[in-house]
Amino acid sequence: MSKQEKETTVSKSSRWIFGTMLAFGIVGLLVSFILANEEIHLMKNPGAVLSCSINIVLNCSTVMQSWQASAFGFPNMFIGLMGYPVVITTAVVALAGLAGKLPRWYWRAATVCYGLGALFAYWLFFNSVYVIQVLCPWCLVITFSTTILLSTILHYSLRENIFAFKDNVNNHVQSFLKKDYGKFATAAWIILLIALVIIKFGDSLFA
């Protein structure tokens, strides 16, 4: 493969990465806004039936009234309202061809923050499934979106060796990415989360 062909391949890959990041950043922001609106509605009327309250298992209001829904002392969706605009801005800047202009420390910080956001989303997911034992449909969308966002930033950061791995480690990482193992890992993780929900709730999801 010539140098020009490699650059073209990388450019196409970057458009997919940051296009996906932009799409799911927008999804995350919209869902955070919806959840914030539902939270305000619930605060005004604690007995209200929310649009995302479908049945006993899929019930946003039950989840919103749990302590996990305000893990840091304020409603969790406010984190999304603050965080997703940064995700969207990063994606837009990168799609404009300026990803390489952003300093290495920015990409390192972004990767860490995306990772922390995903860990928090998974913490909420497992609490919903096994502690609260009720699911918030919109929160599931957030979990899915956060997973995709983490996969995009990880792919870019690893491809560009943002964390400055040594050559022998970086060679293995590049080989891993070229074989699309990262995509398989992401798909496997999502399938596992879906399977856990089905195993836990079964037919109750549709009752």
C-alpha cells in the first residue's frame, strides 16, 4: 500500500470514528435533556407517570427516585448535559480536519474522561439490573451511546499512539486494530449487557 493510499484509508477511518462520535454525542445530549425534563416533571409531581415508564421493569420514575440517580448529590443527567457538548465539539473539530492540531494532552484527557463516563454508566447499569431491579429505558440508551463513544475515542487514541507506547507494544496494538478486534470486543460487550438484562428479567420486560 502506497503512502497516499494509507493516508486515504486513515482519513476514511477518522471520518467514521468522529462521525460516529458526533452522532452518539448528539443522542446522548438529547437523552440527557429528556431525562432532565422528566426529572423536573417528577419533582413537581412525585406521582406522575413519565413517558419512559412502560411497565414494572421498564420504569424511569422508580429509577429516578433511587439514591443512585443522584450519586454525586445532583441528578445524574446533569453530568450528561455538561459532558456531551464537549464530546460533540471534539467530534466537530476533528471532522473539520483539526484532530492533529489538538495537543496530545487533550486526547489523553478526553480518553480518560470518556472511560470514566463509561465506568459510571456501567455502574448505574449494574445497579439498575441487580440492586434497584428496575430499568430506565433512556438510561439504557445512554449506556449504549457511552459504550460506542468509548470505542471511538479508544480506537483513535490507540491508532495515533496518544499514550506513547513503546514500539513493541504499539506494533501489537496496531495489529489488534487492523484486525478489527476492537469492534468485535465492543459488539461482544454490548451483547453481554443485553444478555444480562434478558436473563435477569426475561418476559417481564414485555409484560
